[in-house]
Amino acid sequence: LNTIDLGDLDKTISTNITATALLINFISPIISNEGNALFFDDPCNGKKFFGAYGSSKIAQMSLVQSWANECKNFGPNVTVFNPAPMKTALRARFFPGENKENLLSPKSEAKRVLATLFNP
């Protein structure tokens, strides 16, 4: 944590917290009560070198869970999706020594996303 770049922290907060709050405020009036909203979680809180990102994801999910609870009786349906680790270039950059055989393909996770979105 003593190496967190404050510019990166600002960008992370803007991306994961502020943008989520703005998105919820923007889509709330236009999404139907029967509609679906899907948010992606990435539970990495407490992992080394993920202090800024992990804490921003916790705050983001808190906003989403609050909105989900507010919408519980009337809609829309708010779902949090936790994708499995996938074989991507970004993941390889952050986890270079990871066994790639245990990772799923983005295509298989996309199928799960669609199934979750259209069959909540």
C-alpha cells in the first residue's frame, strides 16, 4: 500500500465507484421495472498489490447491493455476476506464473453472462 500512486487511485475510484453511481442514476429512470441490470464483481479484496482496486470494488459492490435492495420489490432485477478466471492477455499480465490450463475461455464465460442476464 505504501506504493499506491495517487493518480492511479483517483482513476480507480472514478472508474469503479463514481462511474457506477452515475450509471445507476442514469439508467434507473429509463430501465423498466421488469428489466435486468448486470454488474461484474471481481473479489480481490485483501490480495497483495490490489489495495486500491480491491477497495474500490468493495465500494462498487456496496452501491450495487444497495440499489438491488432498493429495487427488490418493484424492479428492475439487479444481479451481480462473478466471472471465473479467464484466459486473457490482461490476466496473463497480472498473473504471469498462473497455470493457464485451469482458466476458462472468454467464450464460455460469455455464455454464462448471457444465461444470467436473460434468465435471472
